[in-house]
Amino acid sequence: MYLPEDLEGLGIPEGFLPDLVRLMERAPFPRVRFLDPYGLPPEERLGFYLDLSRLGPGLYYLVHHSALPTPEGRALPDWPTREADYFALSHPEVRRVLSEFQPLTWRAVREALWGES
């Protein structure tokens, strides 16, 4: 189990926020910052991935929506978005930025937090 780093942009009604914030402060679960560029226009995707180099230490959950440029991929209704992710993730500088991150599994996070396997 994990919690988002913050509740901004999740569409939670204002009246619920104070109680949810208090619960999150007491919860023993790791805080995760979700990184998902899906809502960005295709022309902003490369910049999104390059900006990852500005992130400080923390636990991040990166979601991408890339698809290979195949007939099947091109048939997807959101092909321009997926194509932009594919080419951004193939960019040498983005690959260098991503190489600075340490990939983890949820199992590794759980073991680090609670010593369970």
C-alpha cells in the first residue's frame, strides 16, 4: 500500500481534505509522487522527461504511454500521444536522465519499510 505525495489534482471535495490530510500524516505507508504526462500535449512530452533531472530524492512512480510505431500502434485513438512518449523515451538525453534513477519494485519498497519478504 502507498499514498500519493499530496492530494492536489485528485478531484477530492474540499470538505474531505482536512480529514484525509490528518489520516495521511498518521499512515505508515510511503509517500509516492506520481509522474504521468498523459494530459500533456505531445509536443511537451520531451520536455517533461528532460525535466525529471530536476527532481530531488524521493519515491516516484513514473507512468508512460508509449507505443511502438507499428500499424497496431498507429491505430490507437491517442497515437500522437503514445508516439511522442516513444520518441521522448528513445531520446539519448532522456535515457541519460532516467539512468540516474534507481528502479525499484514494490516488493523492495515493502522490504525496506517493514523488513518483510
